[in-house]
Amino acid sequence: MSTTLQDLVNRAVFFSTEMQTHFGSLIADASWDVEFTADPQLTFSSEEGVVLRGRPHLLGSESSGQNTWLWGWENINEFPEPVVSLAHDVRKFGAAEDVTELIAEELELDEELALRLTLASKEVTGKWAHYPAAAGAGTTVWLLVDAPELTLPEPQVKTTVRALMQGLTQTTVTDHRGALESYVAKRGLATAPLPEEGLRLLFADGCADLSFDDQRRISNCEMHTPLEGEAAEQYAQATGAGSPATTDSADAATSAQVPAPSSAAGSSTAAAPSRDRDAARAEPTRTNEPAAASGPAADTSSSATTTNAPAEATPASHGSTDTPATADSTTDRRESTTTGTSAEATASESDADRSAPAGGPGAGSEPTDESPREDESETSDEAQPNEPKKKKGLFSKLFGR
């Protein structure tokens, strides 16, 4: 059976979400500049100097005017091979696995297409950070990014639970269990079975107990910190590590109730709150005013809180240029335009205490006066279950939605 685009998205979504959180914490409040030369570079800078410099790989571009996605391997602007070589690898995989979306040079856009193609490309290439760079004139250039700093730290229970809850709000995930198993393999997590086909994720600092419904969707996630009792014994047995010291404090249990959607498993995520579609489709423009950081999952530093996944991000589009060697050039056959630098959202707090912005940088995506701060985007215990949440900060930018 051939691989589908949805299969690739399922496998990539959780690891990608955690990486984008890490990426966002590094580049928050920074402007960007890209050079599509034989030695391509993507540079993020602040007033103090260079924050991060990495190698960009052009995947493709989306145009809100044309309402299409154009793959970078089509290379109508004749960028040097190092700029588009990774896009060619994606096309070769698509041809071998008969994934139609990866081999059609131009595709009609929908709200999630650019992000889903990027997630699939991450699974194919093993490059896990992406940046959607707003090029002006309704065009966004989607880049995969290599940089030494883009290595995830050791997994922790809070950041993982946050990635799971956020990942389910970013795009359609049809097989939550399969997506989780792919994430577990990528992160090398220890696990233990639970009754009724549940699964326990084991970390040095705690554990997360997940249950699933009959359609393999996550129905509940309960986090416990610190690691103690049966979970500590399971972790020691699985890893060969000594049991971590226990404390006199009670278990910190965070229960994320994830209601199953009324539609079939192929519908949007079980954990996702209803989305603000108008806000999500807002047209990005360039500005030097920083956006407010959005709130991923609830702050889990207290002993017992409810974890809520963030609402989704704002999409962007793609543009063209006739000067591929310039630092601000971008790709597309549409209108001639150049990119400058765009100020990013304000820095998030430490990932250990608050959720850093996760998701792909939809560079150029504009904040609004309604942009929530992290703590404002969380849903309280009294919140209505179907109440839509908006996210307009760096979390949104990093996912380009």
C-alpha cells in the first residue's frame, strides 16, 4: 500500500510541534533576512546582534492571489541547486511512493495545504524546523531550516504533553495513536502499557497517561510529576536508570479531557477547540511591531492544572522575484517583489515554566489588537468547551497559519 500525504502528516505532527516550540523560543523578537545564493543563509537578528543563523532549504511558495502552492523544485527563478535540492528529494520520494501532492508542481490551496506539505517534507527529509517567510504581495516562501541550535533538549513530560495538545490543533490528524507512536520512536521515549490499551509515557521528571477511543483518538491525557511509585519503577526498568528521588509533595496531575469530535476519525483533531476561521485567514503584512506570544498549553508548573491546546495560527502566501541572489529575494511566478526583515513576536518565557511558542513561523503574519498573551489564550476550567480561541503570536507565525 502506498504512502499518503495524511500518513506523512500523522507521523510528523507531534515532533514538528515540539521543534517549532524550541525554534520559536530561540528567535522570538528577532527579524529575519534570507540569502538564496550558492551558500544560502537565513539570519535572525535583534538589536544586540545575530540571534541564530542557519541554512534555509526552499520547499515552495504559496500565493493568496493565485490561490496556489508552487513547489520549489519547479524553480522558475533558477535559484542555485543548494537552495532547492531538498525540495527535489521530496519530489523523488513522492514519485517513489506515489504521493500525488508531492509530485504536482502546482496545487490549489486550501487552509492547511502549505503546512501539511511542509510536515510531509519534514518526515521525508528529517529536517524538523521550518519558517514561512512572508515575501509581500500575498506570497509566503516556506523554508526548512538547518542550524546547530535546532537540537531538542532531553524530553520532559510538560513539553511533550504540550506538543501533543498543540499538535492536534494545527491540522487534521486522523490517527492519534499512530502519530503518538511515531513521536515516541523519534524521541526515544520509554513507555509502559495501561489498562484498556492505554499508554504511559515515561520521563525522568514525570509521566503522562493517555487513553484512546475506539477510533484511536486521544480521549484523555493525565500528567504526573514528579516521577514516583509504579511509574518510577517502570522508568528505571526501561532505561536502566536508578529510581528518581521522591518528594513529600503530592503528585501533580494534569488531566486533559479530549472530547471526541462528532464526525468520523478523518475529521479534525479530537483535542482541537473550534477554530476562528476568519482570524486564521487574515492576510499577513510586514511590520516592525512585535506580535504577542500566543499560548500553547496551560502552564503546568503548578501542582494541578488543566492542559488546553492553543487555537490555530494564521496562514500566509507566496511571491516571486527575478533576482535570486539578493538577500531579500523569494520565489514564485506571480508578481515581482522583494522581502525585507520582519519583527517577530515577543519572547516567550522559559519552556519549563510556560509554554514557548510552538508552530511554524509564518513570518510576516501580522498581530492584531486581539492578539492573546500566553496566559490569556489558555482556557479556564469554566470556559465553554466549544468556545473558539484565537492565536496570533509567534506560535501562529511559526506554523504559518
